[in-house]
Amino acid sequence: MPGEPDIATVAQAIGEPARAAMLLQLMDGGEHTARALAAVAGIAPSTASSHLRRLGEADLIEVTDAGRQRLHRLAGPAVAQLVEALAALAPPRLPDRFQPDPPAGPLLRARVCYGHLAGQLGVDLAVVLREDGVVGDLAPGETSVVRTFDHPVLAALGIGELPGAGPAVRACLDWSHGTVHLAGALGTALLTALLGAGWLRRRPRGRALRITETGRRRLGELGVG
């Protein structure tokens, strides 16, 4: 019969600054080479291999072959939720040599959280859509449906339906602001549409997003922020 889960194995895999930095980079929802993750963590590529192997053994990441490259990604949404929950409890910053570019300010304003939008902008959008009845009040981890697509923000971004797979809405705890932003299919659709409309831009490194001048103006007109 199974006993209590061995959370120490997962904790030990995460509990090293270089591996933590790699996991935070993988929270962008993308796939990265060992060399790219080594650069983020400030370590040599040869050293990165052993760290990535440890993360793989703990089932925190997955590896796929793409030609001559090996690409690494988070093992799934449950891992992303774990990393975000740990971030909510953690000290405010990794050691300086493991800090990704850009600095903390942009990261707190808008960032990618495993395929959806986080940071102040993600929280602001969640507040507007909740107050206007598009989604209900949700505690972290709870899921729901989209009550209506008849909303100026969704109309401006061309969001009128969502794919059927997975929850439509999931409340994700935002570590930087202590409240929830929107994950699930709606969260993914919002991030995709904001990037597609040019209201947000990805930065060269890290998860932080840049809000463009067009984005600031249009979001302001829609009462967001």
C-alpha cells in the first residue's frame, strides 16, 4: 500500500539556485536548449547537463530531440503550479548571479506564466473580467467557465470562443501580487491575443513582457490598469 508521498525528492531537485533559475525560465512555456538554460542560470553548459538530468529524474521537465538539439520544457501544468506556489512563499529574489534579464520591475508588471499572463497586468485583467461578470470569484486552483464573451476587452482582442480541452478558467496564484490571475484556456487566449495585437512584446531574455505604447493606450481605454 502506498504511504505518504516523497515530497523530499521533488524539493531536493528544485532546491538548488541554478536549477531553480532554469525552472523559472521554463515557466515561459517554451522549449529551451541546455546551453540557453545554462546562460540563464549563469553556469557552464557542461554543468547544466547534470542539473537538467536531476530535474528530469524528478519528473519536473521533459526532453525531446529536435535534430541535433535536445529541447527541455516543463513536464506539465502541475509543475508550473508548483513553481508558482513556491514563488509565492519564497524570498523576494534569487541570488544576483541567477537573476534573468530584465530586472524585477518589468517582471512584476507583466510576464509569462506557463502560457498565460501574470504580473500586475494579469491581475488587473482578472479584476476587470471578474467585476464585469465574465468569470466568477475563484480561489487559487479553482476552475470555472466563461459566463459570457460579451465584453469590451474580449471583443477588442477578438476572443469569442475557447478550445474545448482543459478548464476554460483556472485561478492561478500570482506570487508577485498575492492574488490571482487567469490561467486555463481563457488565460492562454488573452496572452496570445495581446501578443498578436502588438499590445505586448516578448523581451530577448527572461519571462518579462513589454507593454507597448499601443497596448498602454488601448488597455487604458478599456479600463484595465
